[in-house]
Amino acid sequence: MKKIKFTIGIVAFLSIGYLGSTWYIGNKIENEIDNTLSLISENINGSKDMSKINITKSHYDKGLFSTKLHLTITESVDNQTDLDNNKNILFSDDITIYHGPFPFVNIAKGDFTPQVATIDYQMTEKAFPDLWKWSNNQSFIIGHASLSFQKEFNIYLKNNPININLVNHVFGENNFYLSEGECFFNVSKDFSTVSVNSHWDKLELTSEFRNLSLKLDQVSIKTEPESSHNSLNYVLELKNLYYSEENYDLIDRNYQYGMTYKKELNFQDVKAVRNGDFKKGILHNNLTINKVISQNFFNDNATAILNQILINQSVNQTDENYYDSIDIKIGSLTYGNQNLGSISSNNEFINMDGISMLSFVLGEFGYGFESSDPHYVNPDKLNRSMSYKFNWHTNVGDINADLLIDYDSNESFRGLSSDDNIHLFKLKLDMPFDVINYIAAQFENYQQNIVTQEQIDKIVLGNDIKSWLDESILFTFEKNGMEGIYSDANYSSDTHQAEVNGKFYSKDDFFTHF
């Protein structure tokens, strides 16, 4: 009997202790929640983004074992006031916080790990009716969060599959599908850093407009703050990315369109890695793609395959200069049944943005996309430099190009005045006609495994290029008994003269006949 009384006493003591601790934690949550929400908002709004995030609570109801409240997250631009009614509501739903040290919701799951508090959340139909409908009449987001006594905040979010169908009078019917996925968040005690690990099996977007289709398989994203919290490092992986669209041309005067061809792109085993320290001005981007398959991209029914693609970018910004280097390698390139060899390039820039510069150059040939001026990274600096090295290796020889330009400019790149601003210009170019015509013959005869000499002899691409460049003093068309496009040019503002293919020119003559 004494043992029974003793046991009852222990249970009663523990129960009172548990009730007291849960009530204490409930009070602590109530006292600190406003400061916590303000701290989260401050860290989110710490960036220079024009938008502002505001997190507020309402309908606060504290119980013995849990606290219920309504949480609202809004977005507004900087010049909006708290009285503005056109704020964008990002989130508005009821939340339940279960008090520690042993939250009821954890005990129900067999988890007896001590926690300050636990949050269980299921998105409601009332708060997000469209998402509820698109998720097959169930919660789109299910969440669980826990705060340990070591101030470690862990969040787990799971999304149910969602299928969105929207009809637009211009683009027709559009469908978006996202498979079941999950995200894990680990948050520092001051909410200044967040680590993320997320994964989805499938994402699909289709549209009646051009019969566009975009599909992503096995998507995972991992983010980790840099050790000094000055940047966010990440790893993005895709098992497969598929894109296709149909091209249409006007076929009669009644504005009737007919499909001309369908082009497809398929990226396999993609991995993008970013590491850096913004405070030190250091950034490293690495992109690897195992294979890219292009089908009918140029309306020729040919399949182009690029294997083992590697792109590395390194940025180092000091007090004096901005350095940017981009290396690109393609392990092998095939077009139809033809092996076109391998390609590599090395690009280095000083006080210029490399990505913008390469896009600018490609845009001049009609292949780039709209980008900012390459000088925007360091607009106050006059001294600028770019170096470009290119190699295309084939079965019959190589094409090599090596270009270096050092110049002064505080204008946009299009405003560069060559004869006044260029300090150094160097160009080495080797493009044998045998190699150029061989590659052109491979493109024209992509359905075969090899090309014959007769097929190569029919190609006049080398002569066409020669006729375009014939007026320039930069180029010569024979080297060591081999026809081709060649150049060995060197200009320096120190000497005010240039040496081009063994001949000397004054500065004025060089740039006049450039």
C-alpha cells in the first residue's frame, strides 16, 4: 500500500511539475512572441529589396497546453504606409503552438524529446480556398516546427501534389503540376541564417501557347550560410529538365498559322554549386551538365548532343578592381551521326561583368539575351581588360583564337572609342580552311558517320569568310602553306604602332583599316 501511495505521489508531483512548466512556457511564449516576430521581419527586410515584409499576430488565445493565434504576413513597397489597403497578403491562417517541455502533439507521436514548443500546421480551406481545390480538396501545405532548449529552430514542410489549370484568352489553357515534396529548415537562434534542404520528384508546366512544355524531374535544393554569414551557398540538382515548343509561321493572307517544326531541349544530370563570401568579395559558381540533347532546334530534324559540360565562374572584388573569370568546356559534341570534337574557352575580365559581356557579344551575332552593361559592376573605374581564349578540337585539326584588350572607359561598352581608349590589343587566330570546311561538311551531312573529300570540296565557307575579311589588315589567308584565316596582331599605346602579321603600322593606319 505504501508503494502504491509513493507511486501516486511521484505521478502527482511530476504532473504538477509538468503543468507548471507548460504554463511557464506558455507565459514565456506570450512575453516574447512580439519581439520574435519583429526580429524575423528585420532579418528578412535586411536586404535592399524594395519590398517590405510585415508579420503580425491576432486573436491570441493562451491555454494550459497550447496557444492559438492568427498569423498574417504581408508584403508592401517601401513608400507604402501601414494604413495602405493594397498590401499583398502572403499568408493568413490560424496557428497552434504546443507548449513544452513535452508538447502533447509530440507525445502522441511517441516523441519524448524535450522541446520549448512545437507547432503543427495544416493549411485550411478557409484561408486558401484555391490551393485547397487544386490540391484535390486537402491541405496543400502541412508543417511541423520545433524549438529546442538549445534555441535550435527546425521546420519541416510537406506539400501535397497540386494541379493548377488556368485559361487565358491570349495563351489558352495552361497547366501546372507539382508532385509531393518536402523542405527542411534549420534556423539560427537570432533568425539571421537559414539552412534549407528540399526535394520534389516532378514539376511540369504546359501551355496551349506554342504547345509549350517544361518538365523537371528529381529537383533538390540545399542552402547553407557561409561560416561568417556573409553569403548564402547552395547546391541545386536536377535529374532531368525537358523543354519543347512548336514554331508557327504565317501561311496565308487571312492570318492563318501552320506549325513548321517542334524543337526540344533535354538537360540531364544538372548540378549547380555556389560558394562565396560577399563581405570579402569572393564568389565561385560551378555548373556541370552530363548531357544536353537538342532535337530539331534548327528545323533540320537533326539531334545535337553535348556531353560533359562544365562551366566555372570565379569572382574576386577588391577595393581596387573587380576580377571575373569564366571557363567553359564541352567534352564532346555530336550533330546527327557526326562527331564534331570538343570545345573549350577561357575568359577573364577586369572591372567588367563576365556574364553580361559574353551575352553582349553573343547578342551582336543574334544569339544573346538582353543584359545589363558589362561595366555596371565597377562604373567608376576607367581601366578595364578582357581576355578570350577559344579552342575547337576536331579529328582533322584545331581552331584557336586568343584575344586580349586593355582599355579605358567610363561609358557603356557600346560607347567605346577604340583608337582613343585602347591601350593594348593582341590577337592570335588560326582557322585552317581544312578544319572549317570539314566542320561545315559534317553539319551538311549529319546523317552519315563520316564525310568524304568530295563532300568537303563542295564547301565554300572558307572562301566566303575570306571575302568578308579581305579588306581588313588584321587577317592573312595563308600560313605554312595552308590556306585559312590567320592573324598575329599586337598594338600598344606606349609605342603608338602595331605589328600585324609581320608588318608595322602607325596607330592611325591600324585603326583606320581595322
